[in-house]
Amino acid sequence: MNIIVCIKQVPAKDAPLAIAGNWIKEADIGFEMNEPDSFALEEALRLKEKHGGEVVALSMGPERVKQTIKEALAKGADRGIHVADENFHQLDPLGSASSLAAAIRKEKCDLVLTGLQSDDHGFGQTGVLLAGLLDLPHATIIMQIEVQDGKMRLKRELEAGWFQWMECPLPAVLSIQSGINKVRYATLKGIMAAKKKEISTIPRESLGVASETTQRVERIYVPTKSKKTEFLTGAPKEIAAKLVEKLKFEARVI
Amino acid sequence: MKILVVTEQRQGKWNNTSFETLAAAQTIARETSSSVVAAVAGKGIAALAGELAGKNVAEVLLIEHDLLEPYTADGFCVALKQVVESAKPDLVLLPHTYQVRDFAPKLAASLGKGMIGDCIGVRNDAGKLVFVRQMFQGKTAADVVFQGAAPWFASFQSGAFRADLVAPHPSGQAPVNKAGISLSPGQIRTKPLELFREAKQAVDLTQAPIIVAIGRGIKAPENIAQAEALAKALGGEIAASRPICDEGWLPMERQIGSSGQTVAPKLYLALGISGAIQHVVGMKGSRTVVAINKDQNAPIFEIADYGVVGDIFEIMPALTEAVEKAKAG
């Protein structure tokens, strides 16, 4: 089973964000593998261990994303593909997915995995768009994958505590729900082995994807506080009495 | 401008976020002199279409087909593409549900269009619609505009608009028209199987009007009973931030936040919750937020209407008693 995992590199969780127009200043911050994608990578590695085949880590972005591809290789991916684009963060979801789809078309694969969404843009559309662009069936928010007789039985998370089993043929695209598995750490042996693994680079402009976008982020900003907090003070009994007044006559919920 | 709202139902029951999105559409329509068409898709849903017709909309589109129940992404994309092509809306609005996330980006792409997903607001800047969504997990907001020609697709996060503000039809009922679509079994490649819940007494927190949520400040599982007593007195549901569910103190289905449920109750009472963004994205749409925390700098206070800096173990029992007394009297 040959699997391509789409992995994004995003600003580190604790990175201080300095806003610059419609993006952030990248100069002094660290980057890391998008956490939701790490669950997709782990799932790919587990499927490979069970069914054989190859895991390819696909990432798009500037030169720095090679570090994230290397991390995937150290964890057990067999090779990497880097779609190089210094201005990657300006792409809209469709432009981004179209570029990834063009790179995936060059490969022979049975399954494409993505994480649920990215921790930076948070568009959460890549997997579904890839399915549309590659004309493959898809499923999202997947909590379990069983492969049998050339098709998959999938556990899909719905809202409000509901789940659903579904069948999906291969090849397909799946968006993996965070928390589906416990992700592994790279071992020292894995890190050493990764040095010998191949990362092929494809300049994004060579993929022939149209450059007009469907949407544009005009600016980003720190959200203005919309609420004015009224603090209630006193002894616990007084606070309770004041709060009940508020809930009864202002919020009108009791 | 013509706005098409695609509502959501499952097995004849509304996803209530549909009405929030309808409220959003009515708001945009008022500001831009637009008309609103509401659509509902499925099987045996004429009654739901009738319910939509009672709202202030120009038309209701009933998209009935045997193959639209149960939901499949393929079925919905094929059907709704035809509906969009024949209704020719400028703007297609959807609630940002798990189901919409599963098909809407592909639907838009099949028409060569893009979707601005998970919006928390929209404004009319001199005739240009500016959609507001979050980036960096809520640490920043972003103003996003469409490029290129209509139709444009956008989805609204749960809690972004108020369902109770949906305007009724001014003179009775809007016309309900059946949307003619063709859909064959061969176009649906996935096969949905049984729906199930992991836990027996699963609860739909999105429908709860009052939620009492606990965070790390609850300290130990034996203290949860105090919060439950308060929830019971208020007639609400108990919920928690992620760490509490990761510890197994409450089931995962009661988790609020980016990896749990997104709720917008009338009252959200946060007990010992610091207000990390992963939690806040799941509850910031709540009508009234009360936060009780011993740390006066806890970010939860930034979105609280009423704040108490103090010990939850002193305030919980006092508040339970006061609520019971208020309800009795």
C-alpha cells in the first residue's frame, strides 16, 4: 500500500506572533510539524507496518519545510517530496490543494492522508479539495482505518458524540482526526537512517497550476475584546447572591 | 444579490446551526438588499421545508432524493452542484458543521470556486463583503474577501449568529419549490454504514441551553460532584476542558474546545478553566459567560460577562444553594 501524507510546517505553538500585514514576521520564530498532520503521518506508518508499501511525506513551502520532511523521514517515512514555494502562505485553499494534487498525480499511490486542519491558517479544506481535484472518494475526521480486500472500513466522527462506520474503496483521500493514535518519537536510529533518504524538490511554478486565487486574506489582527467583564466581589454567599441576580434579571437564564 | 442558505438535517432533525446561518443570511440580505433562498436536502423532509417557509425567505428549495439519505459527500456534491447551477446564487452560505466540512470545499471546487470556511462574522464594507475568520487557533482574526466571479461559498462557525434572531415570514409562508436533480447510485463511491454512540448516555451539548464546565481547577475527580450539583440546580449539562477528559474524569463527549464540541448556550459557567484558546474556540459564542477562577489574569476573563476571582470550592456550594433558593421562590 503506497501512501502519501500531506504535512504542513507551521509556526511553533509557543512562538510569539508578530503580525505583518496578512501574515506574520517569520524571522525570529521556530517552526514545527503541524500537530494534526503528525497523526496522519503516524496512521500512514502504522498502515505500512501492517500492509507493506511505502510512505511518502509531501510538504509545500519555503526551504525550511525540509526540516519537517526530515522529521517525517526520521519517524519512518521512506522518502520526501518538497514542493518549493517561498510565498506559499499567500495561497488560498484551492491554490494550495491544486499544487499538492499536481505533485500527487506524478506518483502512484493508493491512499492520500491529511491532518484535519493546520494550526496556522486553519482552513481545514486540503483533504476534501484533493479528493475533488484527483477525482477520488474521500472521508474526513477519521478515527479508525481497517483495510480489507482492496477497500477500507472507516470509523468517522460525527458531532455530538456520534460516530459512523463507512466503506470506502481505494484509492482514496482521508482526513485524519487528531487523537486517532499516539504518535511516535523519532529514534536516534531513525534520525541516522533519514540522512540517507531521498527528498525530491519540485518548484511549485513548474507544476503549471493557475495562480489566480478565489479568496484573499486582507489583514490579520489581534481580535478586539468584545465583552466588558463585570467582576463580582464579596464573601462567597454575597457573590452567589449577586450572580443569581445577574443570571435572573440580566442574562435571564434562571 | 441572491443568497442561498444550505441548511442541515439528519434523519429529519435539524442541525440548529442551520438557523444561525439563516440569521447570517438575513442580516447580509438586509444590508445589501439581497434575497434569501433556503434549501434543505434529504429524503422525506417536506415538513422541514415547510418549517423553513415560515421564515423570512423568498423561496425554499426542497432537494428530495432517495440517495440523499443517508448523507454521502459524493451524493451531496452531485446534487448541490446542480442546485447551485440552476438557482444561480451569488453567495452560498452553510453552517460550519462536520458534514459541511466533509463536502462543501469540494462542491465549491467542482464549480471552480473557493470557500471561506469557519467564519465568525461578516461585514459590508461599502458594498464589499468582508468575512472574518480566525487564524493561528484564535490568536488572530483575519479579514478575508472573495476574488473572482460568483458564486462565492462561505460557512459560519457555530455561535457566530443567533438562531433566535431568524426573522419569520412577513405574510405567512414562502413558496416551497422542488429542486429537480439527477443522482444515480454509481455516482456515490462510499457506503455509509451504521451510526452509533460510544457511550450509552451520550449527550448533545450543542443543544444544551446551560453548560457548567470544569477545568484543571477542579483538582480531583471527587470534586466533580460539586460542579454537577450546581449544573443540576441550574438545569444544565456538565462539560469540561480537554485535560479533564484526557484524565478520564469525564467522558470525551463532554469535552468543549477545538478537539471537542463547539457550543453556544445561553449560559456558560466556567469553573477553574484558564481559557486556553483551544477551549475558548469551543464556547466563545455563548450568550452569557460567567468565569470563576483564582487567577485574576486567566484569559477566560477576557470573554467573560461576569467574573469572580476566587476559590471555586467556596463559591460552587454557595451558588448552588442560591440558585435552588431562587428557583424555589
